[in-house]
Amino acid sequence: MRDLLVIGGGINGVGIARDAAGRGMAVTLVEKDDLASHTSSASTKLIHGGLRYLENYEFRLVRESLREREVMLRIAPHLVRPMRFVLPYEDGLRPAWMLRLGLFLYDHIGGNRSLPGSSSVDLTAPPLGGILRDSLTRGFAYSDCWVDDARLVVLTAMDAAERGAEIRLHTRCTALERVGDHWRATLETAAGTETIDARAVANAAGPWVDDVADLATAGRAQDHLRLVKGSHIAVPRIYDGAQAYLFQNRDGRIVFAIPYERDFTLIGTTDKLFTGDRNKVAISEEETDYLCAAAGEYFRQPVTPEQVRWSYAGIRPLYDDHAAKNATVTRDYRFEIDAPDRGAPLLSVFGGKITTYRKLAEHALARLARHIDVPGREWTAGAALPGGDLPGGDFAAFLADVRSRWPWLGEDRSLRMAHAYGWRLAQVLGDAASAADLGRDFGAGFTEAELRYLVEREWAQSTEDVLMRRSKLGLHMDEGQRMAVESALDQMA
């Protein structure tokens, strides 16, 4: 008998599994595909308060998000990177006084902060000069953070597993039945079908959360989701500099432009109601044109669809609050509990954002504690994610140590791997004393040693798992190099 069955291997599911396992609960998590294979790898990759949410008066969400930004900087200093965002001012859009007021609130509503506050900037002076159109002369800068979203999911799942949770990927829950005081779940894998029993179920299936609720209630559950597609494009790097940009659009929406994977600028996102196949989500031509036009309104250099080197799209499983516009639907999370007459509880999770996943997990277990025994106390705010317990949380000092200890990694590879693995980089490299000891280099600095680690320790099975989720090295490889990785994976299977 398991204490908790978690359905869904996105950020909310792994966060709940980690928290519960760390409290001593017997946890099984099932995911029909790979970790972060849907919404949680298709975000704008920000750990942020959500500056634009202030316009919708979502002060609680912004406050919680900003506080969680500080927590994430502490528990994952290798993965979460501070970034400065530039917000140009343009006549005819939001007035300057409104932007100043919003940034003042953003600086103070979250309480204590470790990042620099907002300031006015001259867009014509170095280092910002020459990047945007000549008519854009002033603006503002503020602080937020960037994160590799899919790696955040994987590291959270790793921590859950190391605390006793069972992580079962490519495992579909096909039936849920209450049997007395517990659930009986039917699980389907390539090897066959089995059942497990659990005292409670956490339904964190993202775009499929309504489906799982229907499965458990024989179709009696009320639908709560509004599925909104968000798409992004990556183009060759438009500008030098570590700053990101936040652009206002004439339609009231905003678009980010972010330095990405050294060679690219990431531009996104859109807000389109989605009604298609949730397993096949892709950017449309219309969305590509929209993002190019939005960026082209600000950058001196035109941005065209022909420049797009990569794109991705995902579905935000938002709680439908009946807002008139998709952009104003709340990004806050909601829970629904189905637990009739002391029956085993089903907790369904709607909405949420990657920044607040840890707090969401705490709140989810607090709700379940009304129906089942949830031992222990809240603990995740003080526990580093795998590789994140760097001395003093000082990534720069850690990187210097990495380069001193393994100088043969080179500057680019040492930076990438230090961010991806933190102090667990030593486990990836083993007793290697030279680059040759890592085995074959498939390209972009990706070696057999790293591939073996991802397969053995991070559940990777396919080239997409390895090259587009646990890393983004596929963006830097040609087709022949990617096929070589696939061949090596086949040999490891």
C-alpha cells in the first residue's frame, strides 16, 4: 500500500512527490511520457514574480512568486541564474508613471530580496546603445531569474527518488477505483498492466487533469481547464550582452527576448486558446509571424520567420476563471478535492507556474492532510536540489573551482556542466583525468560519460530526452551527430 500516488511528471507532480517523500510518505509517481515532456519544458524559462500580473491585481500571486524566487536562488544556485530585464518606454503604450509604480511594487511586495532593484536606463548609452530602434531612448531595468525548466523538473524528481519515491516513466494510469478507504490504480506500461493501491491520489496531469478526474469519478467531475497555447521561437543571437528585454505590444500583451544557449535569442510567448490534440502541440505560422513582428517593433535589426532556428509550443493548463482574454486568465493555482464520506481523497491541481511549484506542493499536502495522515513538517525551502548545495550558494566560486580542478573541460563546457549538474559534476566525470577519459565526443562537448550518467541517473531513454530536455545540446549539433547519440543509446539499451 502506497501513501500517495502522483499522476503527472511535470513540475507540479514532481514537486508534490519530493515534498511527500521527504516527510516519510511512501510515494509512487507515474508519467505517461518522459519527465517535463509537455508543459513543463515549454515555458519562457523564468523564475519570476510576474510583473504583468500586477495589472490584473494578482498581488498574492506576485508576492508568493517573488518570495519563491528567493527560495529557488538558495536551493538551486547552479540552475537558477539572476538576469537583468530591460523594459523600454514607448509613447502611446503604458505611461511612464504606471511602469514606475509597477516596478516600485515589484521591488517591495515580496519582502526581503537579494537581487538589485529597478532603475531607469538610457537606451542610447553603452551597454544598451545600438540594440533597439533610435526612437527608443529611455526605459527601466529590473531583476528576475532564468532557469532551465526541464532540468528543474528532473532534479526535483531525482531528489524525490533519493528520498524514497518511486518514479515510473512511460507508465499510464488507465483506471482509478475507490476500494474501501483507498484507491486501486491500474497502470499500463510496454511490459503489461498491473495495479497498485494508494491511500490518496494527487492528480497533477497538467493538460490531462480533467481526464484523470473523470477517470476517478466515472465522468462526474466538472471541467475546470482553459487550455492556452504559448509558443516561442529561437533566432541567431540578435545582440551581445547578458540582459533580457520585456517588450510591450499594441494589443496589450508582452513579449520577452532572452539570451539563450549562448548562440540564440529566445522570443516568446503567445496566448492562443487550444482545442487540438494535446500530444501534438506546435507553433503556427501565425504565431511565428506575431513574435517576429513584436520583436521587430523594438530591435534595430529586423526579425523574420526565415531566421527561426528552433521553435516550441506548450499548453498552459489554466484554471478557467472565465476571464475575457486568455492573457488575463489567472496563472495562480487551484485545488479540487474529491473525498466523499471519508473516502480516499483525489486532489486535482489546476494552473500554477514553475516559480511557485514548491509552495504549491506544500499547499497540496496541507489539503491532503485534512483527509489522510501526512507526517512531518514543511521542509523543502531549506533543502538544496541535487548539486545545489554550493558553499555559500556562490556559483562563481564553484565555477572557478571546477575550472581549476578540471581545466581540460574548457571554458564553455565547464560553464555548461557546472550549471547543469552543480557539485554532482564530479559524479558525471568520475575519475577522468583528461577529455579522452570521457569517451567519444558526439559534438558540442557531449561525451559518452555524460550520456551514460543521463541514462543511469536521470531516466533518459531517447535522443529527445538527452538532447532537448536534460540538455539543449541538440541545438548545437548537426543531424549526423544527433544520430550518433541515438545509435549509442540503442547500444546501451
